[in-house]
Amino acid sequence: MITPRENIGWAGGSNLGFRIAFSEGYSHAMTLNNDTRISKGFVSALLDPRLPDDAGIVGPLIDHGFPSAECDEKPDAADYTPRAQCRAVFAVEGTALMMSVECWQTIGGLDLATFRRYGWGIDLDLAIRARKAGYGLYITEMAYINHFGRKTAVARFGERQYLQGANFAKIRGMRKLHGHRWRRQFPPGSWVKPMWASTDVSGAYTTHPLVAHD
């Protein structure tokens, strides 16, 4: 356990964890919020050798989060039944995001200077950079989490301040790094639900069976 001398927030803590893990020779490292519950075999599922060879960033199914990663049934994590398939997605939520050392070294770390204290948008920025570098982003249906959502941040900042400040910082940061049309790099449902009546997010991912590599 590493304890910084000050509260460096989700983004700073995640970046520190990645840097330490990769400096110590680990092949993968991940973020995991403290307000979550995970399914059995969670870590092994995210390291599944049957995942595609280009996997740079991998996440689990989730009960509430990016629509492209949501599980329809939404069971308790302890009762989740794994399925031997994965989804190719356009973004993986920072709540539980595993990255390979090769991907980290190619695209660099989390952009703390741009997204600052709240960290919203960091996962979207990582997704764009990873895809441009040729890495695949996947959600494995072998792993699943319940996410209770924003408990720590709301307790620290207050709900209104947190939601408004985090969303403003996300939009400002993404515009700065990827232009005013950055949303076009994510199909509807990749990270937010469509604004219109239809809730179909099938265009946000494709499903593939997990099979052993030759």
C-alpha cells in the first residue's frame, strides 16, 4: 500500500498506481474504485489469454456506467455468471480500467495537467489515444462489477459542486486535446446514453466469442 502525503484524487492516485506497477515490472495494472463489488475470478478474467492480441485497455461489465459496458440483468456481483465473450468498444470507464504496459508506454500516462482534480474525461482521452495507436479496447463478459457511484467524491465536494465541476472540466479538457468535435469519435452509447427516445446502443460495440489463440 502506497500512501501519498496529500489527497491526490482519483486521477492522481490512479496515475501513481500505474507508474509504480509498471516501474516494478508488472505487465498490467488497473484502476478500481473503492465503491464497487466485484465478481468471482475478476482479475483472472481481465487477464484472460483468450482476449484479442491487440487488447490495450480492458474493463468488466458493469451494472451502471458506460452503456456499452452495461449488463442487462444487473445482478449482485457475487451471483454473476460469466460468459465467454467480449465486446469491442470505443471507451472503457475509469471505474475499473486495466491497461497493458505496452499500451501505457506507447500512449503515455493519465493527463493530470488537463483534467486536474476530478479526472472526468481522462478515460475518454485514453481511449482516443489508444485507438489511434492501434490498440483494441474491450469489455470482457467474464468479469462484472456493481458500482455504487460517487460516494467518496460527493462526500468530499458536495454533489452539485462535484457534478458541475467534473463535467465542465471534462468538456473543456476534451475540446482542448481533441477539438470541438471530439464527441464524433464515440458512437451513441459509447459513454453516454442517446439523448433521443431510442435506447439502442448496439452501434457502440460488437460482441466476439473468447477463443484460445493458435
